[in-house]
Amino acid sequence: MHRETLPDSGNVLTFGILSIVLTLLCCGPFGGIFGIIGLSKAKKAERIYHIEPERYSGYDNVKTGRILSYIGIALAAILLVFTIIYFGVIAAIIAGAASEGAFQ
């Protein structure tokens, strides 16, 4: 029996990979966005698969893409926290230097 490829199974995997790569290499927010898109497509593909599991193949791609999307979102969140801390420290240093100059 020939099984059809699960719709969006390749897209879920692609979005999961893109979420990690974009977060690590260039821009964290875009990685998070691709991770969220990957999760929404994974949910849709899982819903289709669970209706007729014997009809479709490619569910492993959906599971892998979902895990990669979670990792990409987590990395984007960690990068966001570090960015906020970084700019907060810079603002504190500038504010401290400005207040020391005002009292001299």
C-alpha cells in the first residue's frame, strides 16, 4: 500500500531548522517567529495524521520539526533575556557616570 506524505511535514522540519539557525547566526526574533510558525504547522499536521495514521508517512519529520521549533524558541527567548540584561547594564553605567559628573 502506497502511503501519502503528510502535508506540511517537510515545512515543519524546515521551519524548525530555520528557527535555530536564524536565532544563532543572525537575528533572534526571526528565529522565534519561524519557531512559532513551525509549531502551528506541526499541530495542523498532527491533527491530519491522527485522523488516518495508516494513510500518511512523514510523521517523524513533524515530531523532529516540533522539537527543533521548541529549541529555536527557547534560544530566542534566552537571547532576548541576555539582550535586555546587556542594554540594562549599559544604561546603568551611563546613568551612574552621568550622576557622578553632576555631583563634581
